[in-house]
Amino acid sequence: MQGPQDDPSQPASEGPPEAVAETPPGAGPGGLAGRLRALWAVPTYRFAANFLAYLAIIGLCFPWVRRELGFLFTAAEYGTASIVHELVSLFGLRTRLLTKSPTVFLDGFAVTIIEECTGLYEALLLGAALLAYPTSWRNTLLGFVVGLPLIYLLNLLRIVMLLGIGRFHPSAFDFLHIYFWQVTMILTVVFVLYVWVRWIVRAEVPREP
């Protein structure tokens, strides 16, 4: 006598269903987190994000630094005015430097050196870009050593030129001061960054045989 046999026409019974881990919304390859990781993997997007982050940090910290280290800003203003005075004097022009304010006179025309006239903002812009770019600290330091003096020298040239324009062609002063040199200084930052990336950073990348 045989015991009960399984009916071959019925499917074999299976064990309890296995638990399937659910993927949190947005965490999958096509979710928000996956898209953000994909964007972060692109060097251009990563540089842009880091650059904006450094600018935000600078913007938040700058008022405190300005308040606590204001004497350094004042020294930069007076130092820049003194250098401009000496440079203009090399051309045999009559200049006068005030002692109570960082003001340079060329005959009857005067310019007063303020915070924006020291090249500080352009230097901060370049600094944020140098720190944001993915490269070695050696290259970043070299970018500061080469780039910041170039910006300051161009800023001195800007002030000397504006002083001369204001004295001999005053009608062109506002255009050159407000538009031409503002754009030129920004383009200088871009140019310095480009040269730094092209000739310093990429020069260390080994070429494929």
C-alpha cells in the first residue's frame, strides 16, 4: 500500500517569499542622488560647484576679516597710492601725495585709492578659482605666486592710466574707469587662470606614448 503521492499536475510548493530590499526614492542610478553623483564626476561641474562654494565662504568671512584686520586694508590703500605717486613721477609730471588720505594729485586732478582700487577683489576671484581647480597643492601655490603679482601690476597700470586720462582727457575718464578697466581686470583673471591651467597644470600630465 502506497502513501499519498504529489499530483504531478500541481506545481511544487515553494518556501516563504524572500524579502526584497526597497530602494529609497531618488537613491537609484536614475534618482536624484545618482544624477548628482554623475554630475560631480564631471570635472567641469565639480570645478564650478567648488568655485561657487569658495566664493560663498569668502563672501561670508570678508566682513569679519575687514572689521578685524582693517589696518591691513588701510596699509594696502596707502601703499598703492605711494607706488602710483612714484610711478607717475618717473614721467617728470608734477604729482602730490596726501598724508591724511591715500590720494594722488596730478596737477589739479586727483584719485583716491580705496579698497576696490588695490586689486583685492580680483585677487579673491582668482584665489577662489585656483583653490577650486583639481590639481596638486604645489600647482595651486605656484598659481598664487605668479597670478597675484600680475594682477597687482596691472592694477597699478590701470590707476596710472586713469590718473593721466583724468588730467588730460577728463571726458573719457568715466568710461575707462567704470566699463573698460572693470572688464579688463575680469578678463585678466580669466587669462591668468587659463595660462596657469595650460602651461603649469596640464604640463605635469604625462602624455600617452
